[in-house]
Amino acid sequence: MSFWFYLFVGSAVVSSVLSFRCSSRQDKLRRRNLNRSASCGLTGYEVATLILRENNLGAISVQNDQTSQKAAFRPKEGKRGTIRLPPDIFADSSLRAIAISAHECGHALQYYFGRSYFSISKLTFFLFWSFIGSGFFLLNFSFIFLSFMGSEFFLIPFLIVLLAAIPGICYVMGTLQSESDATHRGITMLELKKLIDYHETSFVKQWLEASFLNYVSNSWLFATVWSFAMAGIIMCHSRSS
């Protein structure tokens, strides 16, 4: 095998290890004071409603999502968007609940008053997996193309997967920037409205840091998939030569 094959395999292994370490760090942070009650006594729904109303975004509805365990802001739903909270966040008054609610409100503030990467993230996510899928599709039918083009055929899937790195990087950078900014906006509103005191701020930041690590871990998984795809194409090319 060529030097490039081992380089991409090594890169995939390293990124896999980094993804695992981020996940482990995330689990440790989330196990600390999981259900600690907030001093304000408000539920996730009440906190989200308060933050939105204070920013003239009362038209955004806050709904109890019985079908999902993940909170999300969906700007295309309803009149001006919808914040969906799972039942254990919607009706809970723990610091975890208000931290997640404030974070989703941060996405709403970002969408209307800041720089939102929502549309770009959806497009780059689609492009990344389209390029990766196209590259593997061509490899699955390489026995047909090899009879016409010879080993030079592998240059096509190689370039397609190589190009996948561009939307992949854009997606990762946009997502991390969006999540970081939403966290900052959410915490700022909690502090501004005195919904958390000095001692509670550290826990809220800790919990949201754990959530952020989930996106960091996923970013390393993107790198793993891309590296293995590149290594696979090089391996197929070496065996056909």
C-alpha cells in the first residue's frame, strides 16, 4: 500500500480516538448534579417563554414535544418558528432544563438578530454526504468502469470524495460556531434576567459545554468517515493496478 493509504487510515484512527474522548468527557460532565433544582423555580417552558417575550419574540411558540428526546428550534414552523422541548425539559425546573431551554432560545435570537448558519448547515450537510455517497457508488460499480477507463477511473471517485472535504469543513465550522453563539446568548439572558445566581452559572456552563462536546465529537466522526473513504479509494486503486 502507498504512503497516502496509511496516512488516511492513521488520520481516521486519530479522529476516531478524539471523537471517543469528547464523548467520554461529555458523559462525565453530564453525570454531575444532573437534577439540581434551579433557585428561580421556573420550568424549561417558563424560562423559554420569558426569554422570548423579553426579546419581542413572543410569536415563537414553545411546545412540549412528546415524540423526541432532543430540544430544537425550528425556524420554519409556525408563525415565526417553534421551540420544541422534550417532556423532561418542558415541565422540569432543574438547572439542566433551564440551560437547554435558554440554549434553544439562543438559537432563536441568533436566527432573528444575529448570524444564523441554519440554511448553510443543511446545504453543506447534504453536499458532504452526497459527495461521499457518489464516491462509494462509483466504487461499487468499478468493475464496469475499469473495463473502459482502466485504473485511471479511480481518479473520478478520488476527486469527488476529496471535494467532500469542502462542505464537510463548512458544516463543522458553521455548526460549532452556531452552537457556541447560542450558548453565549442563552447564558447572557439567564444572567440578565437573574434566573440563575453566581453559583448556578458554573453548572449551566458545564452542562452546555457537555452538549457542545457532542457536536465536537460528531465533527471528528465526519473526519473519520472522510479519511476512511479516501483510504478505501486508494486501496481499490492499488489492487487494480
